[in-house]
Amino acid sequence: MQFTTFEFAVFFPVVVLCFYMMPKKVRALWLLLASYYFYMGWNPKYALLILASTVITYVCARFLGCIEEQKKLPRRLVMVSGLVLNLVILIFFKYFYFLHDMISDVMSLLGYTLKESRLDIILPVGISFYTFQALGYLIDVYRGDIEPEKNFINYALFVSFFPQLVAGPIERSGHLLGQIKEITRKPSWSFEKVTRGLLMMLWGYFMKLVIADRAAILVDEVFGAYFLFEGSALLFGCVLFLVQLYCDFASYSAIAIGAAGILGIELMPNFAAPFFSKSISEFWRRWHISLSSWLRDYVYIPLGGSRCSKPRHYLNTMITFLISGLWHGASWHFVFWGAIQGAMIVIGDMLSPLKNRVKEKAHIHMEVVLTFSLSVVSFIFFRADSVRDGFYYLERMVTRFDIWSLTSGNIYHMGLDTKEMGVLFGGILILFIVDWCYEKKKLYFDTLIKKQCLAVQYVAAIGLLLAIFIFGVYGQGYDATQFIYFQF
């Protein structure tokens, strides 16, 4: 079930209505049943994988709670066992073909032929998200940051809470699980949280249906036949892809945050105006915050973080981003994209003294433009079908560049006509204004609107609603574009 379907438009109001009408003591169970029903809309049998991950980490955490902290070896064995079992499930369903092809290539170099796999494995939606969330809980229990959860229903809901189940944010146990445990004691209704939640959902639908899905038409056209376009069109396509990816993923996060807020649960923010970043490292503190912080706390810092020698620090950075790239997909172009991100951060750290001297003497402040430009180029390899295609795309963009093709009207032969292009740029302008307000005031969309007078609040809500219905990409003949991060 997707947020942009008619089924969800019926499902969510029913869940909310029943949630607030039923006794508080059964609300967690109701949300758990709703979450499994939500996930089973894709493939009912894959709900067993969520249940397996839940049971494994729940049992291991309870064992950790029974073993004294002084007994480090038994505790470590229990923790490692839970991590390995979950990672085996993730690797099998997500990386089986990737590993099979890699082994096959190595065997062929040695003169052997590996038989083709007869397995028909379908990647379960959101498996990377809920697996990392469950692993984070187990590690937190092992570290002693939280106590093992005794109520299985509460913990199962933490792993499978439907608003953020399939594409995050990847929640922490100390944040989300604590709120779930308070469901039976929370007030029955909060008008403030409900209205804030509705505003976030409207903003999310605006980003998805008006901007992301409209941009996807042009981006798919360009990347699907990049060898037919001139360099300026390719540049326009890769810039628009980064905007599309941002709006697509941030829209899911906004809808998830809004839906959870209506149910009285606060989810962590996942984006913070990333295009205003002044460095690649800052970009990753603003982009996909839940994954970046997860990798920082459970991979980067345990490796030694920055509290070590410079070479080791840089190695830790590269390892973390290689894992990030592999997390995004079982393909070498994702691994290469992760390596680029890590390399840019390492090089940026090496050149930071020089950059500071240039800023002081020349008074040049182009960090935001430079960071955005580097991000645009690096994300070509995220969108391309292979590393080779990414290099071909980049080579053609540089060697066949012609700025005049953007003014000749050729831009309107890439899937969007003049009217559609105008709507797209209008939506991007609104996005820029909202992000600029966050940059200046550090207020997310719902808080920004709620701080205005009542008339402005109504105008904003009604305006977004009308924009979604009038300019949203949907209707007869339209196949709702799946959120990009569902594949991860």
C-alpha cells in the first residue's frame, strides 16, 4: 500500500478513527495489526520476515537483560548472534544475486562456470529500513543505553509502525519505543498535533505529486536515452534528478511524520534544507538524517570515528560511506557512488585549511553553490544503471555541452511541455522558499505555518490542497510513481 493510493486514503482515516475511539489499553495492538495489514498490501508472505526480525531481536534483547554486565563474552555472543541472523536475512533477499554474479565473475576468470541461480527472489519492500531499526535497538540494549522491552506488542509495533515502515525515518529505540509505551497514558486527542500532522502530510503530497513525479517524467526521458541529448540537456537532467530525489524521499518522510503526528507519535526529521549545505559533510548531516546518524553511531564511531590518526579517520569515513552505498542497492554503481561521497568528504577535510585562507583573503563565499554542484555530479552515478553508464553520461555532458540548446526550445521535447515545465518550476520555487525559511529560522514546515495568523494557516492549507488536486500528477492513464526509496 502506497501513500499516494486510494486504498491508503480509505485505510488511514479508518485507522485514526478507530484509534481514538477504542480504549487506550488496546491502541498499541490496533496499530500493530494496522501496520501488518499496511505492509501485507505488497506481499502478505513477506510480513513473516518482519516478524522473524522482530522475534530474533526481541529474544536476544531479553537474554541480554538476563545476563550480568560483567559477563562480556556471553553478552557479546548473544548480541552478535542477533546481528548475524538479521543480516543473513537481509543479505539473502537483497544481495543474493549481487553476490552470485560477483562470485560467477571471479569463477569465470579462473576458468570455471557457475550455474545460473534458479531462485526467484523478490526484494521485500523496506527490508533495509526495518532491519537497521531492529539492529539499532539490539545494539542499544547491549550498550546499556535502554532496558530490554518486555511487552512484545510494544516492541513489534516499534519495528513495524506503518507510517515509517517501508522508507523511514529509521527511528531509534529510545525515541520511538518510549512513545509507544506511553500510548496507554497519552491524552485521547490533541488538536494541535492533528493539525500539524495534516499540514505535514499536505506538504509531503505537494512535494511528491506536484514536483517529484512531474520531474520524474523528464529525468526518466533524459537518463533513459542520454546518448541522444546534448550536454546542456544532460546537465539539466541531472540537476533535476537531485531535486526529484530530494522531493520524492523528503515527501515520504513528511507524510510519515504527519501521519504519525496525527496518531500522537513524533518521528525524527529526515531532511533539513540540504541544498543550503556549505560542505559535503554538512550535506550528509542534512540529507537522510536518520540513516546518516545511524551509520555514524553504529558504524563510524565504533570504528574509531575521528578520535584517531588522520589516515585511520579517513579510512573510517570511506568504510562508512561504502556501507552507505551498498545499503542503497545491490549494485556496483551504488558502491561507487558511496565511495565518491566518502572521497569528497576526505578531500574536503584535507583542503579545509586552504579553503579557509582563500575565503579570508579573496572574500569568496561559494560553498553552497560548490556543494550543490558536487552533489549533482556525484548523484549521476546514483541514478545511472551502471558505473559505465554514469561515466558515459558525464563524458557526454562535458564534451557535448551547448548552452544554447536550453534556449532553442529543445527542453520542451524531454517529456514536459511549456505548461508542465511552468508548473514544475513554480513548485520548485515554493520548495526553495520553504527551505530558505528553514535555513533562516530553523522551523520545519508545520511549525512555520502554525506560527502565522489563522488566516495564513487556512490559505496555506487550502492552497496546498488545491495545488495537489489541480497540478498533481495522477488520474486516468497515470501509474502512480513508486517512492524511489522503496527499492532500498
